Amino acid sequence: MWWSFLKAIKTREHRVAPTTWVAAVAALVYTVVPIDLIPELVLGPLGLVDDVGIWGIFAVLIVREQRRWQASLRPE
């Protein structure tokens, strides 16, 4: 089902909300950029909490988009 969802996004059958795109870009940039709210160098594994939080928010938004797409497929 996820492949169909990704295909719908690629073919523009489903329009993703701008907040989801912003969250995707923010998660990617925050993961790649060396500036961190909780640095791993100082706090070790505890420093990954902020990274996991950002990706968690992104995952929730993606699931929301996928459910919105599924709802649009159901006949009313």
C-alpha cells in the first residue's frame, strides 16, 4: 500500500500538505547539519533524542497524509 501512496505523490494524484514538505526538509537538514540542540558529543546516546523527535514528528505527518490519501480512494 505504501508503494501506491508514493506513486500517487509522484504522479501528483495526491497533493501533500505544505506542512509535511516543510517537516521533511527540516528533518533532513537538522539531521545533516552539525548544529544540534542536544549534541551527541557531549551527552552520548542521549543526544539522539532530539533527532528521533524530529523524525517522529515527520513520521506522524506522513502517516496522516497516507490516511488522507486512503480516505480519498473510498467511494462516498
